[in-house]
Amino acid sequence: MTRYHESQRFHGAILGLLVAAFVVVAVVTIVEVVAGRPAEVWLIVVGPLVVLVVAVLLSLSHLDVDVTDEGVTIAFRYVWPARRIGFSEIVGLEVRSYNPLLEYGGWGVRLGPKGWGYMTGGNEGVQLRLRKGLPVLIGSRRPRDLEAAIRAGVEGAPRMS
């Protein structure tokens, strides 16, 4: 049974930056070709294509967080494999504010000095301390609801010795 579900998309500013990067790369490529300067094939084809593919993937991707009777599932659709964390693996959790750039190096699925981060925007989430492994931060637009659902599962889960 699902106790909590949240689906998040990347903040529009991130996608706007990618579109701007695509336009800049495309304009530079066109200027190079029109000016008759020898342009490398990778600049003409690969540069704009890479930016476009990344923009499309990010626009299609979304972060799904589900809390079920078994635990927490974090899935970054189309970008990263799903991660499942059983309630018995969680030894502590708290709602906290974070700085995605300073603590994790940006948005998405990130490994930073404070552990794993799964975030699409904003600066609030739920930090999980695990029995084994690095801490996990789950960015959320409803962090208190997410924390309450996880805490209810943790308190009802059988304890490991």
C-alpha cells in the first residue's frame, strides 16, 4: 500500500539554461559555417545534439518518491535507476534545508560531501541516516508530509539486532 507519493519535475530555470546553451551553440555553429571558417564536425553536429539530448531527457525526467509498507523508493525516471530503502535500514531522519550547489554540486542525482542527494529544485527535503552507507537527502515540495510517512513506517518496522 502506498503511504505517500510525490512526483517532481526540474525547475524551469534549469531547462531554460539548457535551451539557452543550445541556442548559443547553434548560433556559434551557424556563424562558423556561414563565415566559411573550417568548423570541426563535432562542433557542427555533436555540440548542439548533446545539448538537445540532455534538454529532452531532463524535460521528460521526473523524480518519483514513494513510501510504501516496505520502505522508500526514489526513482529518477529516464535518467537513473530506482533506489529502494527499507525502513529497517533507516536509523534517523529529519526535515532540513540544504544548498544544492554547495552541498551536492547541483540538482539531479548527486553524490556530495553530505552523501547522496535526489533533488529537482527547491531547498528543503528529508535527510535519511542509514544503518550502512552514506546519508540520503530527498528533495521535496512537501518535506513534512514525506517525513511523517517515512517516520510512521520506520516506527512500525521490525528492528534488526
